[in-house]
Amino acid sequence: MHVLDKTQMERLEAKAVNSAKTRQPLYAPRKKIFPKRASGSFRRFKWLVMAITLGIYYLMPWLRWDRGPFAPDQAVLIDLANRRFYVFFIEIWPQEFYYVAGLLMMAGIGLFLITSTVGRAWCGYTCPQTVWVDLFLVVERAIEGDRNARMKLDAGRWTARKLVLRVSKHAIWLVIAAATGGAWILYFADAPTLIGDVFNGTAASVAYVTIAVLTATTYTFGGLMREQVCTYMCPWPRIQAAMLDENSLTVTYNDWRGEPRSRHAKKVQAAGQPVGDCVDCNACVAVCPMGIDIRDGQQLECITCALCLDACDGVMNKLGKERGLISYATLSDYNANMAVVTAGGSGPVNPSLVRTADSTFSARLAHFHIRKIFRPRTFFYMSAWTAVGLALIYSLLTRDRLEINVLHDRNPQFVTLSDGSIRNGYTVKLLNMIPEPRTIVVTMQGLQGAEMSVVGSDLPAARFFAIAVEPDRLNMLKVFVRQPAGEVRHAAQTFKFRVEDRASFESDEYTATFNAPEIAR
Amino acid sequence: MSSEHIDEVSGISTTGHEWDGIRELNNPLPRWWVITFYITVAWAVAYTIAYPAWPMLSSATKGVLGYSSRNAVKIELAAAEAAKGKYVAAIQQKTVSEIAADDALREFAVAAGGATFKVNCVQCHGSGAQGSKGFPNLNDDDWLWGGTTEQIQQTIAHGIRFASDPDTRQSEMPPFGDIITPEQIAQVGAYVASLSGKVQDASLIEPGAKVFAENCVACHGDNAKGNKELGAPNLTDAIWLYAPGETAIAVQVRAPKHGVMPAWIGRLGESKVKELAVYVHSLGGGE
């Protein structure tokens, strides 16, 4: 038997697909973020926005609005049981829901307008996720301290102190979450009554379920998931890129003046190396609620809350340098400035091109100008937004509060009576859309010789009748219209039902058809 | 293929999968997402245990909660029946005119009667109760056997010319083809047609009136207004069960057709007949 030695054996290029060297995690654990408290003008603005938005949300259901004895006195009420929506002086019936659709259109176009102008301002300032996370962070800081204290506490072993701090933090979070869920349901029923019922245990089970669900989501999203919601769950970060263009203001790290960054600027400078304004202090990263580094450029995770801007401005103030190393800037300005400081992209950022000899900025550098806001895109959004708004206002000012709708009986379309006259049946719906009772008059116009009678009433057959309608209700009548045989002109004649309130001079008309057999002519 | 590889452009490691030089970046899912996925899987398993789910040979697993959509419907139907109970009891006890006089009861009876009508009556009277040739229109104000709620109730309960019900409404017009001459039939046809419209040959009217007085007044009355006791139609109005016009009338005189309506009391029961009577009365022609 011939035996090969080791060197003669053929070697195959093969590796196990699951070898430990090549295995990589497919699932990433969440990295904890401990945002540091920022201070500055944007932080103050965010406090203001937070106070206003939370104030509106929690207090709105308690506002009262007198609508007289026949309607609820809650300023904002979505009365699902009665299908009425009350917003201050406006009362909306379900068929007027297009007002809500119009408002949603305005909200959508407004969002486009804001985004194309100042980037993701919605995300950074007013999104409920941002506002509630901010609120939860206030609680977290008040109990556990600022960034360093929180990191230390988190890394430390479980002690009685840690337990007390954690339990109280989560308890307060849960209270806020419950208040959030509780406030939501108050928009759907009389707030003082409902809140009493909720605490008595006599409220509807749907109220408790809603509170429970919204408490759970508020607590989970605001306290536990935070930036994960924005990064992974929200579609808007993906969509908003379509609204942004090179003239939109976004939170930008101006690396044309920041680079090359250095922690030991003087030493490096002494060694004759170029130094940018960024001292690599990481203040911008520490305050970021998303835990990202704005110096990596624009990224999906950035909600443009501008807290890094505040943090960096604080550092620049201390260093005696111009603020705005991180600033709201447009991509076009940024690109222009990058071209200037890299001498047209031919090399790395050269700080000597940023400043002149007397250490002011080079005159060639671009700065944001307000007219960049006014461009065709924003004009289009603005005019679309205004057009929808004006259409809504016009429609609101001219809308009917007294309406008539008529359904012609289809089967049978007409009935021949003993005396040869022709009868048609109609379902007449009278809509009294104000919260006051009134007496209205229904008249027939046209259809010679015909008279109408109301089924189930003692009213005599006539060409008009007066009827009392309840406040804020639809009154449905069955009306028979009868035309003598000799008066029938066509197989299908049109005539009008007219309804009017002789006190307020409101009126409405409906053009109906009267059918007759061919033989009756 | 399986060695660690970092994408040069993005600096992100790849999964090691490669297709024609295209590599897949490894952007790991967040772990909570995966946990959520497993929770939904667990939920699905628990759901199939709690509710009917797995198909077996003859049926499906029942589920430990014992839910069944049939039972759910039964419960809802029982609840609906219970809700109707008050009205059903009142309809059982009251007469049709009492029902018609009570707004709530009438509304209930009209709705219930309408439903019964759509199942049992539309085959002859039409879905809008508009009738057709030989089947009366129930919307109009012309009633062969009377149009009060009681009379309608009687008609529905016991039918018309329905042999197996002793209380049925009974009448028959003799075939006058055997009794009078064709000329007389043409004359009486012209006369009857003239009562509600025009006829071609006015000279037939006068002899026709004589024929009518001799043969027809017993049932249709001196003035041809009919007799509801006998179900004899009013011949002076604009409504014709079969067809208008002297020819059609002559046809009916020579060899009359007689409609038959079944008695419904046995099939529908007292309450439903009452509801139907109130419904038919509400159609617009009730007396």
C-alpha cells in the first residue's frame, strides 16, 4: 500500500459557515443613553414649547364653553355617542367631517412647510414622543441626578439607595403616564363627570381600558424605549428626507471650521499643525437624547432638537470663540464653505482659509440669509396650506345649519290611487344643526296641483306645513305627495322641497323628482 | 465567503453573504424588536390553545375557553329576542288597532311586519308591495276586502278562496260567457270602462248599462262601487286588478279569473299576522 506523507495531501479551501470567527450578532442590545442637561436659548425654547403643548393636552378638556341648555358646555368634546364634535364655537356633525380632513391636510402640508424650511422641527420640538421623553428626563434628573450621577448609579451595585431612587422614578413615570391616559379620555365625555366616575369605579370599561393602554404606551415609549421609537418605529424620519433640500435649515456640525479637531490645541499648534475650532470635548454627544454624534454628519437618528447646539455654544463662549460651530445651516452654505476651506476639495480642511490674519472669518464664507426660506418649494407649500385654510374658513362661515335631504321611494316609484291621482313617497330628513329647538316650515315649489301629507301626523294635506324640530337633531318624516291625474305633465317631473326657519331666515332646498306612469298623462 | 468582511464605504461589517460581489451589510435588529417578535409567537400559540384553531379530521380543536362563533351569534340573538320581548308580549295581547294607535308599538310592528313581508309576501305582491297583474297593489287606497287594520288582518290570517281554511274570504264571479251574449259582454265592458275613462264606441254604453243593471248590481252595486263584504271590486275607480280598458274588462266578464291567497295564520302565527297587517296598513293606503 502506498502511503502519502503530510505534504502531499491536497488542501481544500473550506471553512465552517458558523465558525466562531465569522459569527456576528444579528441582534443588537440597546445601548443606554444618559443625556446631560443642556442650557441655552434652544433649551429655553424647548421648555416653552413643552409647557404649551403639555398645558394644552392636560388642561383643554377642562375649558368650558357655554352653548345653552341643549348642548354640552365642554369647549373641546368629541361626543362619539351622539356623533357630534364640539370645538369652541364650532359644532361638527359627522357629514361635516371634511373639516377634520381639511385640518389634517393643513397639518400635513404645514409639516412639509416646516420641514423644508427648518428641517425636522416637528421631531425636535413638538412631537409628543419628544415632549414626553423630555418630561420623563426631567423626572429622571430630579431623582437620580445629571448624566454622571446617573451613569454611576446605573453601573453601581443594587443598594437600598439605588432601589429607592429607581422605584420612585418609575412610580412618578407611571403617575405621569396614567395622567396622560386619563387626560385622553376626558376629550370624549364631560370631563368633571367622567373623572368622578373614573375614581368611583363607575366609568365605562372602555374608559379604563383606554387609560390602561395609554398608560402602558406612555410609560414604555417615554420611559423605557425613548430614542428607539424614533429610530425604529416612526416612519417620519424615513419620509422627511423627501421634504429636505439643500436650502433647508438643519442642525449641522460645521466641520469647515471645526476640523481638524484637537483636544490639545495649543500643543498641536505649537508643533506647527493646523487646528480647527472643535476641541473634541464631546459636550454635543453628552446632551444628545438620541445618543449620536452630530459631527458624523446628518443622520437618520437626529431629531434636530438643537441641544447639541446649546452645548457647543456654551463651550465656544468659554473658549472666547464665535458661537455656531454647531448651527442651523443649509446644505448649500455648508458645501460652499467646505469648498472654500478645502480649496475646492483639493485637500483636507485648512483652518488658515477659515479666518483672516486678524482672526475674523474669511469674507468668502457663506452665511445663512433669511431669503433662502422663500423659494418656490416653500411658496408652494405655503400657498397650498393657505388655500386649504381659506377654503375651510369660507366653508365654515357659509355652511348651512338647517338642511333638508330627501330620499325618493324607489319601490314602488309611484302609486295610482282610486281617483286616478298619482302618489309618490319621500323620506324627508330635516336637520336642525343648532342646539336650539325651532319651528320650521316645509314648502313645495312646482308640481302643479300637488299636495303633500305627512304620515303619522294630523296635518291636513297642503302645499306647506310647519313642524317643530328638536335641538341638534335630525327629524325624519315620511311624506306622500299626491298630484291629481289631470295635472300630471310628464313621467318624471321635478319640484323642490324647501325648508325655512322664518325666525332666522335660514333656508335650504332639495330638488326631487315626481314619477308617474306613462298612462296617467 | 464566510470570512469576516468590513464594507469599505460604510465601515459596517457584512453578514458574510455575497451575491455576484454584492454583500449584505449587517445592521443588527434591536433586541427588543426580536423579543417583541417572540412575544407575538408566544401569543399566537396561546391563542390557538385558548380559541378554536387547529383543523383535525372531523372538526377543529375546541380551545380551552370554549368559544364558538355560533354560540356568540346565539347569545346575541337571544339578547335581541330578549330586547324585543316587551313589544312581542304587547303585540300578543293587543288588537291591531290598539297596536296601530301606539307610536312605539306601531314602529316595531311596521319594522317586524316589513321583515316578514319580505320573506313571505313579496313573491306575489312584489318587494315594494306594488303588486302585479292579478295581485293587488297594497300601496294604493283601493281594497277588495277592506283596508282597515282589522280587515287586512282577517285577509292575511285566513286568505282568500283558500279552500282548507273555513274562515277564508270566499266569492266567485260567474263566467258570463255562458249567461249573456258576446254583444252584451262588449256592451257591458264599454259601460264599465266608461265609468272611469273614455271608450271608443259611446253607443255601447247605454245598452251596457242595462246589461249591468240586469246582471252585475247584485254584487257590484247599483252605482258599480263594489262590495267589500263580497270582495266585489269598485268598478268606478282608476285601479284595475288585471288590466284597464273595455277589452280587458270584457275578457274578465266572459271568463273571470280569481286570485287565491293562502291563509297565513297557521304558518306565521297570530303575532306576525298582526305585525303584517299593521305594516300593510302603513304603506299609504290604509283606511
